[in-house]
Amino acid sequence: MNVKEVVGALIGVFVAFLGLLWFLQGTGVLRMRPILCIANCEEVVGPSPFWAVAGAIVFIIGAIVAIVSVRRGRIA
């Protein structure tokens, strides 16, 4: 694997982790307070279908990016 595949895999894993975090927060499994607020930030109370769906989509995209990056490194 060269640097390009490693960076692609790391970005994919990071995006997938972020999507998983959003999914867990959207389903109400995980609750976190806002870390850095610029405006009136409030904690999401209860499940949020929007963040659950957005998290699932972002997780799938990140997983695909990571898998494609790793496979591209093995084929070459």
C-alpha cells in the first residue's frame, strides 16, 4: 500500500466513525453534550430520525471509501 491508499483508508474510517456516532446519537443510544458552540447550541433531547438516517448514510459512505482504498492497495 502506498500513501494514497493509507490516507484514503484513514479518511474512510474517520468518516465511518463520525457516521456511527451520529447514528447512535440519532437513535438515542448515545447522548453527548455539545463540545464547541458558536451560537445557541442545545443538546438533542431524545431520538432524532434525521440524525439517525444521516449517520447511517455517512457510515456507509465512509465504509465504502475505506474498503475501496484497502482493496486498491492489495490489487496493485
